[in-house]
Amino acid sequence: MSARETASAAWGVGMPEWVNALAEACDRTSQNRVAHQLGRSAARVSTVLRNSYAGNMARVEELVRGARMHETTTCPSLGEIERQVCSMWRDRAKKPNVVNS
């Protein structure tokens, strides 16, 4: 079964366009390759396609929209950037700085 067929079966007629884009990308290359491009595991991609991911689905959507659909956002510091790049910088900003002593 293709990723597109898997997603269609799990999401039904209301499947979001970003899930469709994710499934099509997996069918064009591989689930592992797409997961690597998103910086996430293949297992996470699989659960999203199967509509069974219990985590932050909006976060995955943001990554797919940026990396696979090339959507952008305006960053106050960096200007117009892809959404997944903005997410990466936000994640880094949340992590405490580690100072070597």
C-alpha cells in the first residue's frame, strides 16, 4: 500500500493538504528520507500518515508546510524564511545555553 493510500484510508475525505503532501513525498522517495528532511523519525511520519500521532500535530504540520510545501513566514530577525527554519530557531531559543566551565 502506498503512503497516499494509507493516509487516505486513515484520514478519509477530510485529509488535510499537508498530510497529502507528506504522503506524496514519501511515495516519491521514502518515508525514511522524508523523516530525515523533517528532522523527525520515520515512526512519527508513519503515525501522522495513519492519523494516530498523539503528539503535537500542529508542529508536524508546520514542518511539512515549510519543508515540503515551501511555505514561508516573516521572522522579525531573519525576514522571510521557510516555516521549518523558523521552527528550528524557536526550538533552539527555548533550550538553555550551556556554558563550559
